[in-house]
Amino acid sequence: MKFQPKPANDFPEFIETYFKRCQTVCPKIVACAGKWQFEDLIPGLSDFDTRLIASDDTTTVDWMRMSLAVGRVHTELAEERPGWARILEHLPGVNLTLSELCDPVFYYPEFRQWSFYHGDRQGIERVRVALEEAPWSLREELFHLKKFATYFGPYQRGIDPAINLGAYENKYPLHSRLMHYFAPPVQAAVSLAQRQTRCGKLEALRIAQEIFPHPEVIDQVFDAVERHYELLDRYREPGLSELETVLERYLRDTYATLQEAVTLISVDPSDSREQLRAKVAAVTAEPTDSFFEGIRYCRFLKGRLLFYAKPIPWFETAWLIRNELGRIVNHFYLQPLASYGKARYGKTLKPDEVLDNLCGELLSPQECSGMKEFSEVAALPVPDGQEKSRAEQVALYLDNLLVCLEKLKADLRRVIGTSASLRGCLKTL
């Protein structure tokens, strides 16, 4: 196995270029952020989870236009810079206005894991102050418990395919295990133990060395990252299996230390992956939290799917499309409608029942039927080789979907009113 040497770090160039181009075609974009800290971006292997922040006067129509415009910028950069294929894995996910970022109703613990890079410094400072003032809450604890439970247990081979990595593909097995499936649960565990959300993955690993058992395991992770994963024996058996075992044991021993820090579930060191996930799933979240959790990702979804449908020879999208289509019905139909019904009517209703209640009132009959059609088309099986055409087909329903979800969001925000900071979802521990 031959390794391509670690490339120069062009993330600063990418982030600035992306932001300026997006802002040029979408003047209402005022700031740019990305998940994690800059040191967590591994050249050649990491993508960049962009978050674009818009001005407070941004409308639903503006979001629809921006989705297409940012999709065009994304496509142009993918065509111009083949070497950025990995970085450009997807369009920005969570995209909000400045006011939404500062509103306790819309608060999402992931916000604390963003680093701001460019844009309106006054607006960014406004967000920073709002996030600093937000207390550690039950919402925060549940967020990190879900994250830890997602990654708890043995690494599942095949879950994270190497896509658009070019010459660095043979290094991805270690990057996937260490930075995608080990660092996040450690980061969640550190946040739970300290009751403070940690922004960076490497930052959290350094803290873990001090507060959790087996600091030597973290030493191995840092060594691998510093050497850009050029550790030949780790790719060969039994080296790879041994590494997976070490990482799994570390997470299990770390879980055992959280007994006093966690309040929402009973931590039993003998819990299996399935038992832990069942415990976390049984925690009842505020219905408004469940509603807002998914729809944050909807605003640029149309642009994302249309980008994936473009015929760019060096950009592989089949798996990415299947991944999106496999979750969007739950995120943008089942979960928001069910949680809206619970929050708005105070009882459990099926998504179709919620739509029936809204039809002719908050939503028009055409809007309701469009949402149902979206859920039916997006759930259809995708024949091999038909991924791009299916992405285009589903994209046709997304303007109507966004209009409906934005109406529901505004209505729910109105109902909640100004007492949001006192609601159970923000109860301090």
C-alpha cells in the first residue's frame, strides 16, 4: 500500500471562496460557519459542513431562491476544482437567520459546535453572546446522549463508504473510525461529564485524556492524525480489528463513568448498544424540539438534490442520493407533522391526520396534497442507476414542502409566544 503524502491545507481558501461566491449571488447571506473547530479539518479527508446565516428579513421565497443559487455555486466549484470533491460533499445543512440563532425556541445544541469564519462581525457577536447565555439544559443532555448512543458499540463496516476521496481513499478506513465514529461519541461524553458542550473534536479528545480512563488510547488517535493515518499495520488484519476492539472498549469504559453526570437515563455499564439506544429513545422530548430538529435542514435540500443530479464525472453521488432519500420522509414529513400535532393539539395524531386538520386553514388543499405526494414519491424504491433521475423527481416537491414547513414553524413559534425561555425544554439542571 502506497500513501499519498498529506496535502497542503486549502480549507481557508475554500471557506473564503465559498462564502464570497454565495454572498455574491445571495446578498442576504451575512455570515458563514462550519461544524467543529478548524483543527478538526483533516486535509484530503474531511468534508466541510458549511452553515450559512441570513439576514432577519429573509423570506420563504428568499430561501427557495437561495437554495438554487447556492446549488449553482456548489456545482461550479465542483466542476472547477476536482480536488475539492471531498470538501464539497453536500450543500450547507442547517441554514438560519441571525434572529433564529438567538431565539431560545430554535436553539439547537449543535450551534455551540460551530466555528464562525466570515461575515457580519456584529451579528456573529450577537450570536456568541446568546449562546453563552444559554444554560446547560435537559435539551443539551438529550442531544449528547443521542449522539453517544448513535456511535456506541462496535464499528459497523460498510456504514461509511469512501466517496470522492481521490488519492487519499486508502487512508479513509482510519479516518472514518477515528474522526467520524470515535471522536463524536467521546466529544458527547466529555460534554455530558462537564455539562458543557464542547465545540471541537480534538479539543474534546484532549479533555478526555484528563478525565476518562485509558488516556493511551487517545494518544494513539493523536498519533494517527498527526501522521495523516500513514500506519501500514493498522490497515492489515488483525491490526484493523484490534483497533476497532480498542475503540469500542474505550467507549464502554467511558460510558460507565457517566453514571453521576447523566440524569435522563439510568446508566448501566453492562448496557448493550441496543439497550442504550432503547433507553435514550424512551426519553420524551418536547414536541417543539422534535419539530424544529428536522426542518432546520430543509431550506437548501432542493439545491442539494439537484447538485447531486448533475453529471460531474469525478463526483460520485449514488450513495449520497440514497442516503438523503432514505431519511427525508422521516425528517420532513413524519417527524415534523407528528410533533406539530402533539404541540399544537396536545394529543398524538398520525401525520395524515395533522394534515387533514390543517387543510383549508393554515395550509391550502393543494399544499396538503403536495406534501402527501412528496412523502409517497420520496419513499419509493430507487432502481440501480436511477439515483440522479429520482433526485430530480423528488426535488420537484420541495418548494411546496418548504412553504408548508415554514408556515407550520411560524404558527408554532406564535403559539409558544415569549415564554419560550421558561419552557421545560430549557429547564436547567
